[in-house]
Amino acid sequence: MAVKQLQSIEELHEFVKQPGKHLLFKHSTTCPISAKAHEEFQSFVSENDTSAAIVHVIEDRPVSNRIAEDFGIKHESPQIFLVEDGEVRWNTSHWKIKKDAIKEALGNE
């Protein structure tokens, strides 16, 4: 399944309100830690049929900031969220973003 890039707050809200489980990844295009986390995220998504979206935190700062506001979770980058039926069920950041951790969060062990 393709990863959708969210570039507006409207796209963010549409993505979050979809029913079911979705992955939302906040990515800094200038950070080497984020680059490694992005590889792990992409590897998971390429092998699993999971709805997923990405926000580039520098290029789309208002969307990134809105995620922190809407979910009440401090901004970090990189950061990943498992959203289910509009609610964050799991999130982590930095070096903890691993394919196996995502798999476990989704219950796809």
C-alpha cells in the first residue's frame, strides 16, 4: 500500500478520521536518525497492507504542529503514531522506530 504524504491540515484530519488502524510518521528530511527510522517505516509498510501516511516536519510545519496539538503528544522527530478510529493507540520516536516495534504495536507479530 502506498504511503500518502499529508501536506495540509485538512488532509491530516481526513486521514485520522478514517475507520481502522493507520500509521502516521513524522519525518525530518535533514536528520540522519529520521532517515534510519524512515527506512524501518518504509520496510514495514512495503511488507504489510497497512494504511500509512507521512508528514515532512520541516516542509509541512503547520501539519506537524497540528499533530502535537490534536493528539496532545509532545512533538519529536522522527515520530510514529498508530491511530485507530481517530485515537492514538501507540507512539514512539527516534531509535525506537523499528520494523519489529511497529509490527508488535499493530499486533502483527
